[in-house]
Amino acid sequence: MTYLITSISNSGGAPEQAYRSLQNAGACPSAPHAEMFKLEVPSLMVGTLDSLMNLSDELGKTDSLVESVVRKVEKSSAELAGKKFSASELTVGGVPSSRYIQQFAWDYAKYPNRRPLKELVGLISSGVAAIDEELKQLSGSYGDKQASLQDAKRKKGGNLMVADLNDALDEKTVRGLEIHDTEYLKSVFVAVGKGQVEMFQREIYQLGSDLVGYGGPDWSRNPNGLGQNSNFGSTVDRHKTKGSPVVPGSLVTVTSDNDSTLFMVTILRGMYEAGYYEGDEFVPGTKIDLEEAFSKVLREKRYVVREFNYDPSQQGKAGMALEQLQVEVDNMRSGLTRWCKTHYGEAFVAWMHIKVIRVFVESVLRYGLPVDFTAVLYKVAAGKETVLVESLDKSFGTPKDKNEEADMDEEEYHDFVLIKFDP
């Protein structure tokens, strides 16, 4: 649906005469290019010529900004409704947008016409900017909640790589495992895809083979060196011999599904680097975390490390949490849908008022003072926009020579005010 807002000077004559001329140019039996409606433009404060010229440039940007917000609300409504969306659900003041446009009446209570035009435009812009910001916040919250729901669904219906292990493992299975969680040892659960199982089983005891330093004095072979200072602290090369933190023989197959297998393996939790003396000052030793380093090695091999602390009370809670998330998402969708329906009307009203202000400013700049023009709204018939504009040019334009026409090719110009409106 395309509208053209047009205004021409009354030239000191009666507004009715200008109205008939506009009707004859594009909305009569001999020129059935559009349906025409009278557009009541209020008496606004003119100000200075310079302020009007500056405002004219600003209004084009404001028009585009307000339109973008209207489109965002439309898009959000369509996405929320999905295939059920119908543009007729979005109304302006309880009526379809087309009826509002065609029966437009200035809202004097919301937009006082005796305020300076720049203030009036600022008032409209700030109101629409607030709608835009609120939409961003609400859409962001809704998007985050949807992402949480999808993640919960993925875990609930997923394989051992993503499923909640408190739901996937029963008490009997867990009791049959020797799980270590001490200062020195840690049992790690690893989910492996079906195609990687054989490789994982072959290489598990070699993974992270450069992480742990097993070097040091061999007192079994050199008992005479036992207790000597040269066999302690910084004088000993712990990393002369390196190896994996995996405890030999600790690999256990926990359970499997169609896509993956869950293993448990026990590793050294950390490694202590001994302290030493620098002169008379003792430098304390440090403990190196092997768990995180080993987990990194597993991730690089595309094995999935699963954090797991068995808690029988958590069984079934994933399903309850999923149901609760679904309720929250549905409630947020309903609330955001209602918000869109309400604020679409607000944004559209602001857009229409900006269009009318543009008509007023452009008409004063073009026709001068005192303010004396007639504005109408053409609802363009399908495929008739070009014909309508040509008819208006013929009726209200002045003939141009070829040089003038060449100059105007880069920017379309008319001898009357013409503003396109595609709601």
C-alpha cells in the first residue's frame, strides 16, 4: 500500500478550489490513479526561515528513524506469531493503520501545536527512541530465555555428551564406580563419540604425557645419596622424566547410548614443585593443577569432559526445570506480543505526525508566508504511482527546458510538495 502526500498553494483562492484541482489531477473518472483524502494540517509555529531550513534536513532523518522503529515492532510481532501472523492484528488506536491514515486527526493533547517545531520534533523523537530501547531490552530478555529453553531441551533429549548425568545415571550404576575426589586423585568423566571410542581406549594412558614430571633421585639404585642436599629442591630436575597424569588401569566404561560412550578415568590431581633456598631466604614450593591441563588436552582431541557430582535429589529436576522454562518463555512471548500491539500504534502515530510536520515545513518553505496551502493524501492504485506523479507534474508543474530536465535527473524535483508514505 503506497500513499502520496501532496500539497499545493491556494494562491489566495479558496481551499476548495485547490482541493478540486488535486482531485481532477489524480482521483477522478478521467484520471483514476488513486483514491484521495483531505489531509488536515494544523496551524503550527513557523519560526524563522533558517530554523525551517535546518529542520527540513533533520525531519528526513527523523522520518527514517521513526519508520525503522515501526518496522522493528512489525518484525517482532511477525516473529512472535510465526505462521499465524496477520498484519491486521496490528492496529492504531483500535483501527487498521490504513483507516487511521485516511481519517487522520492531529493529536493536540499529545503534541501541542503551539510548541516550537524543533521541540515538537524532539518530543516525538524521544518518545519513539524510548520505544526502541524498551523493545531491545524486552527482545534481549526473551531471546536469552529462549536460548536457555533450547539448551535445556538439548540436554534433556541429548546424548551423553550433553545430557544431565544425574538423569542419565542411576544410583546402582554410580554405586558400582570407585569415584576419587581427594587432594591427590580426581575421577574425570569423559563422553566420547561412537566413532572415537577405539582411539580413546588406545591412547588414554598416553594423553598429557608431557604434563607430569616424574624425575628425581633414584635412591633404590643409589642408597648412598639418601638425605644429601644435592637430591632435594631446585637441584633436582623433576621434568627429566615426564608422563601422563592418568592412573594406570583406572579407565572404566560407565554407560553407552546410540551416539556416545561415557568413561571414567582417574588422574593425579596436582603436582608439587618443591621449595628451595636462595641464600638464606626460602622460596616456597608451588602446586600445579593437573586437572585443568588434562581437561584441555581432552578437549583438543574433541573428547567431552563432563562435570559430574552425583546427587540423587537432582534426578527428575531437569524435566521440571524444562517445564518451568517453557512456561516462562510462553508468558514472555504473550507479554511481548501484547507490548508490540500497544506500542506499534504509538510508533505509528508518531510516524504520521512527523509526515504531517514535514508537509507543513516543506509547504511553508516552498509557498512562503502567510501559510496558505491545501494538502491531500492519495492512496495510489496498484501500479499507478508513476502515472499519478506524471499527472500531478502536468497539472501543477511548469514546463522545463531540456537543460533543466538534465539537471533534475540526479534528484527528483516537483513544483509542489510530494512526500511518499509506505506504511
